[in-house]
Amino acid sequence: MQVFNSPPTLPYYTKPGPMTTPGRHGALLKDLPADVAGLAGVLHGLIIHEHIAGLYGVTLSGEDRASVHVRRAEDLLGLIHARDSRSLAVAREPSARLPGNCRHFTVLMVAMLRAQGVPARARCGFGGYFGNGLFEDHWVCEYWISSEQRWKLVDAQIDARQLEIFAVDFDLTDVPRDRLLIAGDAWAKCRAGAADPSAFGLSLIKESGLWWIAANLMRDAAALCNIELLPWDVWGVMPGPDAEIGADELVLFDQLAGCTKMADGAFELLQQVCTDDERLRVPPAVRNSLRNCEEPL
């Protein structure tokens, strides 16, 4: 009989971090479905993606979109509860859902799973299943399946309406690793010449390239250290649009990609690098590039 050893990081990813703790709204996470698909279904009834709200007949104002800048699960739960005090398991009408994006679906999925004692963590990378042949900036949740002794990826954003639009032909609770590339995999493929950096980015704003992959690499590393930031939060050595990445930074990002690809196997090194190297260390305040201002975490 083959004996598997669970990674020693599981306790770390079972306890909520600063962005995934439900805090004063912890009671809202009780009596929710105990399966991943069921939890994703709950989230479908709570959040509406700001960029595809039109699919649901919803037009968002600038004021409506303010919630996309909310980082903490505790605050997101507070906003949801303030809009509708019923159980989270009750699906809201699309117009009553909280505007967010893939990162918000992911952070709340992580919070819900950890509240049930399931090891879970956010991963930042690129999804290649949105029907346009590109790898789009995307966040998903990675959760541990003890019966299979492995991590699985779940895309908590894609609901029945989106299934009609996007070319999804797999189980959304077990997203194939070649359809969702974590940023470290995307970086490694591009550095090896096995992928084109211009295929990785966000087609909505027509931006892509190695600089975008490097930025998501830093966000993924931070998420593995339990600091899940916004998709447009910027700090440290993170390159800007179309920036040329210098030789020293290439070496740094090569090392970081290796750590994030191994994740559990390089956990201590990853934490050390992200703590000791000021180029990677998440500071007390980061720049919200959409609002063009520094915001405290």
C-alpha cells in the first residue's frame, strides 16, 4: 500500500488570514453547504462580476462599483448582510448582488472553506477558458482533498449563465492545471519560450505581457503568504505596463516562480523571501493603481 504524507502547510491554510477572516460576521458562514460546488452556488447568488453584469441585465453605476476595492472578507460579508440580512444561502436577485470580481469570489470561497476546517488558499494566475484563445487575468481557490491527498482548483465565479458564454468543458471544482495557469507556471513557460507573453493579460483593456505575469506572480506569492490583495494593488518591484524587466529582477522572478510552483515544498523559502526582500515584501500600505493612491491594508 502506498502511503501519502499530507503537506505540513495544511494547518496554515486552514486558519483564516487577515483578508479571509470573517471576523464579526463569522456567524453568517454557519449552516452553509458542506461541498465545494454548493459553496460556489451560494457565491453565485451573492456576488455579480462587475465586468459582465450586463449578462444578467444589470447596469452598474460608479458608486455601485466601489465594493470592488474592498479587500477583506469581513467587510465584504458586512456589505452583503447590510444589503440583505437573510441567510447567505438565499440567492439574491442579480441587481441586489454585491459587485466584485474573480478575486472576491475566491477570497470568500477561501473564507467559507476555512470556516469548515478545509485547507484552502487563493491562487492568482491566468484562465485559458474564456472563449477567446487568450489566458485572462484570473483568481481561483485551491483546496485540499484529503481523500485524494492533493490540491484541487475551483473556479467559484463561473455560474450557469457564464457557462452559456464561455467555453468551459471541465469540472469547475477540479480545474485542469493547463486551463488555469498559476502565475509561476505562466512565467516559467514564457521564460522557456514555450508560451507567448502577449497571450497573458486582460483583453478587456488590451494589456498583456511579461510585466503582467510578473505582477500576478507577486500577487500569487503574497496570497500563498495569506495576504490576498486586489488585482490592481501595486508594491515593491512590481513592474508597470510594458516595463522592461532588468536582469536582477528576472533572476528574482525566476526564483519566486519556482517557489510558487512548488508551493508546499518551498513554503519556508517563499515566506523568507517575501519577508526579507523589500522588493517583494508587502508593505503596510499599497498603491491602488485604479484609484492612483496609497491605501492601508
